[in-house]
Amino acid sequence: MKAEFFTVAICTYNRAKVLPYAIRAALNQSMDCNQYEVLVVDNNCTDETQNVIKTFMETHPNIRTVSEKQQGLSFARNRAYSEARGDIIVYIDDDAEMCPDYLNGLKKVFDEEKNIGAVGGPIEVGWLGSVPEWYEPGLDRAFNYLYYGSFRMKLRYPRMIYGTNMAFTVSLLKKIGGFRTNLGRIGEHLLSGEDVEIMLRIQEDEHLQIIYEPVLKVRHLVSPERLSPEYIMEKAVWQGRSQYRLERLFHRKGGVRNAIWCLFESYVRVALGRAGGKFTEKLQRSLAKGIIREWLHGGK
């Protein structure tokens, strides 16, 4: 399809310190500002978020904001597409920076491809502070690092694009009812999986393509307050729990078996002195333990 107008949606909850990075990058696109808008969805923020948004609104005519009182990322994302003026909506995390040519690159994908369900691209990890000595390269995956290759490709589960960087047609989201509100973050609650769930639904029910495009680069910023082994491991456990719920929802098998095997392999690597790193191994084990924990609790 031919893309005429775009909405960049930034859903946010109490991230006033990092939000300017996301907004500034969204407004600094090489595409003409008359061809897109930036829509910031305030999900009950109690910090300086509104002041941050108003500062940008004073100098940029293509940014606006709406408020979503129902707490939760999925509620905020659903509000975004219902309010969007564009025929294409791009979801960018409130702590992520789009590359300047993102929207022009996305337009090219929609001009060239057919049967598009969702589009996304690489996610690299950026730093708002110094990198601590304990940090290991393998931990980048905890901050949504994603790179599948240097060329455009069609994806199938378990390879999927991430919610930090994803785009859809607004008409498709309206047709399928948007994001599941029993998945995704609610305040500081770390449940996830709503992004993968909607793509599986698009792929299996609508028979549309999930496309990875390397031009669509995003930098996911690591805030100092989230840079601790405890936070990283807790997030991994919740990711595992979310993965189990998602696979059960779509009748996928093998998650628990793979998790047990992952635990075994990790302990063997440590015993043989071939570990990928102390925290990297702990990250993999935390993910596996999250899957097993959710299985033991019956997904409740």
C-alpha cells in the first residue's frame, strides 16, 4: 500500500527524564514534518511528563498529547491507534531514539511490499550513564537488543520484531481489536508479550507478513536506575513467565522442555569453565526459571 501520513506513538509512564530523547528523535526525522505527527500518550504520569511535552509543543506543530487513564501499556497503545491521524502508526518506547531516516525508510517498505502485517527493525543498546564494570555484552538482550541481519526479511515465530520498534496500519489494528490488555506492562509490573502476541495473531489469523527492515534502526537507552543485576534478572523472570503464557495461548509446545534443557546447559558450561559470563549465564537461567515457574503455577 502507499503510505500517505504517519503517526509516531510514544506511550509513557513517569519517564520525564528520558522522554525528551525519544521525542527529539521522533521530531528530527528527514521526512517533511507535514507528513507525520508525534503522539505522546500519557498513561497517568505523576512526574514532569506534561511539562516536557508542552516544551516541545511550543516549537513543533506536529506533536500532540492525549491521556489514557486505564493503567497499562496495552491500554496506552490501543488509545494511540484510536487517536492516530496517520494511516501508519509507529510505536517507539519512551526511552528509545529513532534514526533520522526511519520514517522515509518505513515509507519505502510500504511502497514496495504487499500483505504487510507489521514492520520493525534493529534495536541497539545506548547508554545514559557509564557502563559498570560488572556489565557483560551478553546482557544487551535484557534491554531488547535485536539484530537479525543486514537485509530485509520475513519473520516467523520465535523470530519476531520487538515492541520497542514496530509499525502497523491503523486499519489493521482497528480490525483485529488492538493489543491484549491482559498482557504488557502495568505501571512497574514487568509482564510482557503483548507485542509478540499481536504479531502471532496477525500472522496466523490475518495471514499477513511480519517484516524486518534493517534501515529502521532504534537505539534503546539504558537509564541508570534500571542498570542493576537485580532489575535485569527480575525482568528476565517476567519475560519467561510471559513467554509461557503466550505459548500456551497459541498452543505452542516445547517451552518447558527447552527451559529445563537451558538450565542444564548453563550449569554444565559453568562447571566446565566455559560460561559466557557470570551474569549472562544467570540471565539465561532466570528466563528459564520464569518459564518453569509459570508452568508450575498453571499460568496464573
